[in-house]
Amino acid sequence: MRFRTFYTIAILLPAIALAAAAPFAGPPVRVEPPMGPGATEVWLYPRFAIRELATYGLVAAWLLWQLRSRPSAAFVRVLWLAPLALVAVSVVMLMPFVLVHGKARELFADEGGRIVLRMIVRLAMGYAFIGLAEWARTRLLGIELPDEA
């Protein structure tokens, strides 16, 4: 297996898993009491799995572009920035919906700890996945960095 083929598969694998999970995601959990009869509610915030798929899709597109445009050693260095990019894109995607609803203060006051914990878990899982991919590339498959000028 070639270097670029391996990383293309490794980048697209989480996107496939998220796409498979998105149809099974439930509606958002409600904290406040249900609305009365005849009331309507407009919820602009996308489901968690769909939001995660869009977030990872942006980062995966960036990584695939970097894979095609950079030498192999430079790409591996950029790859280790992907979890940080994923957290940054996730925050950027969260902000417009929070601001549209005017709930930024309440969200960060009530859910701030959970948001920080979620970001820490996302970073840990991202770095664990990259470490596993690097281990599989070098130890299991024996794919070395190709010599590029």
C-alpha cells in the first residue's frame, strides 16, 4: 500500500463512521418543560451527529488537500495539528447557532464544564487515532515516508 493511499483511507474512515451514525441520532435533549398545545418551536441547531459530520468533513477536506500538496514528511507534521483544527472548527460551527438563539451566556454558564470536557475528549480521541494510524503505518504495514525532493 502506498503512503498517500494509506492516509486517504485513514482520513476518510472516521467520516464514513460518522455518516453511518448520523441517521440514528435522536433529537436534542430538552432541559426546559415542553411547550404548550398549539405552540410552535423552530430549532436551528443541527443534530449532534450531523454537526460532527460537517465539522469532520471540513477538517478531512483540509487534510486531503494537505496530503496532495505537501511532501510526505511535512504532511505527517501537519497531521498532528488535525485534532486542534477539529476543536477550532467545532467551536466556530457552534457559535452562530448559539448567537442566533441569544443563549451564549446561559450556555456557557450551564454547560461550560461539559463543553470543555467534550473538547478534551475530542483532543484525546484525535491524538489517539493519529497515534494508532502512525503505529499501523510503521509497525504493521511497514510503510515508510517516501523520499521526496
